[in-house]
Amino acid sequence: GFIRDQLQRAATRRAVFRRLRIIGYVVAGCCFLGWLALFATHLMVLSLVAKIPAEWEKQFGDEQITELKDQGVLLDDSNRVAKLTAIAAPLLKVVPGGENFKFHIVQSDSPNAFALPGGHIVVNTALLDLADTDELLGVIAHESAHITRKHHARKIISSAGPLIVCGVFMSSRSGLAHLLGEGSGLMLAQGFSQEYETEADETGWNYLVQANIDPRGMIGIFQKFKSEEAQKVRGKLPQAFQSHPALDKRIARLEAKWRKLPRHTGFLELEPVAMPQTQ
């Protein structure tokens, strides 16, 4: 009886281990299929974004700028816009399509900036007052990356969900146009995800290096935003710089990139911001 009991207990343990292995395989299989679905969706989103005509981006951006002008949000100050354009010129030489970017200025106490499809970058006056030239270019490089990486369109399409993305991917271009039209309101109402903000930091940093501009300006402006945050005025911070990801992590990541750069000198001498007086 003792031997039989021992054999039964051993058989029971083997059965339990076998079931646990099967459950483990099932869980691993489900995780793999989930990852595969996410990866496939990501590829479909990139494929759909590549099909978006430049005319759509330009039309959408132009419409939003016109609306902001009609609302009296944008300053009619050609002198300061020209100065901002001149400051950004060395950077935009290396940004794909940067020669066609247009700048706009908003009177605001919030040190903010944002980009729109079609090459529009809107900068608040408080940012012009807060930032040194290299820091301002750090922000412009970041916003330029949102445009060149097509984050606006990617956000619209991704937000539709895997099933709709797959359906649009399999359908005609009209389905893509409908999806973009339906999601355009969402694009402006919400900020970018951590993935897009990190990608904009990385891409913008690379633009600065390629343009021979000291990329530490991006670190410097983040540190100034962090100081603002520490003074309990989070509400004044740009949405893009509030928490996606945390400023400390973004600063640490960029400082690590700085340490890895092959050279730390010889960057362009930049003129001070020194904006003209308001017209």
C-alpha cells in the first residue's frame, strides 16, 4: 500500500506539473499573439500614414491656423515672426521639408509651443521670454519632429483601434480619408503619448546635432520647465512637457545622449533671441 501511495502521489505531481506547463504554454502563446497583433497594427498604421497625401496635411494645418487667426489668437506681428524664422533657419536646413515651415506667435503667459500638420509651429510669447536661443531651438526641434514623424496622423489612426485600423488598411483610400476626418478633433483635444514625446525628443536632438547646434538647449529648457513645475505652477507648463514621460527621465535620457556625443565643442554661435518690440 505504501508503494502504491507513493506512485499515486508521484503521478499526481506529474499531472499537476503537466497542467501547469500547458497553462504556461497557453499564457505564453496568448502573450505572443497579443504582441504580434500590436506589432502588426503598428506596421499597418505606418503603412497608412505613408499613404496620406501631403495635401491633406497642408489643408488641415492651414485650416487650423485660419481658425486661430479668425479667433484673434495669433498675433499679427510680422517683425517677431520674421525674427523667429531667422533664428530657426540654421536648424530647419536639416529638417525634412523645414524650408517650408511657418511660424506663428500667441500672446500668452504660458511658456508653450505646439505643431500642426503641414509645417506650422506656434510659439507663445512666454516661451520667447523664458528661453535662450539654444533652448528655443531645442523646443522647435522637438516640435519639428512631431511634424516630420507625422505624429498627428499616427495618433488619429492608432486611436481608432486595431479592428478599424485593419479594416481601413484592407479598404480603399476613401476609408483612410474618412478616418482622418473623423479623428481630427481628437488630434487637437489631446496631447501626444509617451511614445511620441520620446520619439520627438530623440529625433529633435538628432536634428540639433546635424545642424551643429548645441543640443543641450533641449536639456536646458526641460530644466526650466522642471523649475516651473517645482514652483507649483504646473498649469503653466506646455502639455507636451508635463508628464510624457516625467521630466526627470527625459532630462536623464538626453544627458546620457550628450555624454555619448563624440565632441562637445565647435557648435554654431547663436544670436540672442532679442525679439523686436510688438508692432
